[in-house]
Amino acid sequence: MAKELKCSDVGMKSCNFVAQGRDEKEVMTKAAEHARNAHGMTAIPPDVEKKARAAIREAQVKPFTVGQKV
């Protein structure tokens, strides 16, 4: 099942970005790219990485039906 990380769960309360991926590694890669581009973080401090990894959850995926408009 897919995983997700909400930026707001890591302390950026006004940010609504959600990184989703097949596993923790993919989620963290997307989250790190977002942190660089949206928040100007050139490196992820170890305490923030630890907090982010702890905040990763199973994605809240809505069921999809073939032919359904998205």
C-alpha cells in the first residue's frame, strides 16, 4: 500500500504539500525535493529527517474505478 507524508505534520503548518510514494524511500525523496524547492532547505537536518520518517503514514487512497473521471 502507498505511503504519504504531509508537510504540515513536520512543522510547516501553512503548507498543504503531501508526498506520496510506494515506500518510505520514495516518499522521503519527494519530500526532500519539496523541502529544497518550496522551503529553501539545502540540507535536511537529522532531527527533521527523524521527525519526517516518524510522520509517514499509509496513504489515504480513495478507491478508483476504471473509466472514472479524476
